[in-house]
Amino acid sequence: MKTARLENMVKGWFVGNFEPSLYRTNDVEVAVKKYCAGAYETAHLHKIATEITVVTLGKIRMNGVEYHEGDIIVMEPGETTDFEALTDAENVVVKIPGANNDKYIVED
């Protein structure tokens, strides 16, 4: 049996091909990500991975659309998104497949 604390994981990522990881694999990446209101991530895309975001707490905005607790957003490879936490928020994020170095910042 393995145990860990989420706060000891890098940016909430705990499954995937990185350290630390509770389950090391290239098949998938999983994170629980916590954000303070106002947190922002610039527009980016993934060329390989599909990214699934489940809003578990709070309110966020992606691509100008507001999402709330219980909403699930699926971004396919090549689709661009940005991210803003409109309130304190928590998301579960799954990337399939796990693809290291597959985040590409989109320049305006």
C-alpha cells in the first residue's frame, strides 16, 4: 500500500510519468488542482492528449464560458483553452494519454 498527501504532489498531479507520482504510467495523468479566485492560465493546447476537467468546487471560466461545480469539460487534441478561477475552485483533471511535454502555449 502507498499513501501520500496531495499537497506534496507537484501542482496536484499524482498519477502519470513524473516525480513524485503514486502510479507511474504513460497511459494517463490525473490531478486534483486547487485554485484561488483570480488564478489564470494562459491559452494553451495539447497536440496528443485529450484533457478532461471536472469542476468539483467553485466557478471557473474556460474560453469565455463559465462552468460550475459538477460541470465536465472535454478538450480534444488541438483545441485551445485558457483558464480562470472566478472563485476559489477545485478541479479533477485527467489527461489521456499521459504525454509529457504536450502543453503548447498559444501566442495571441
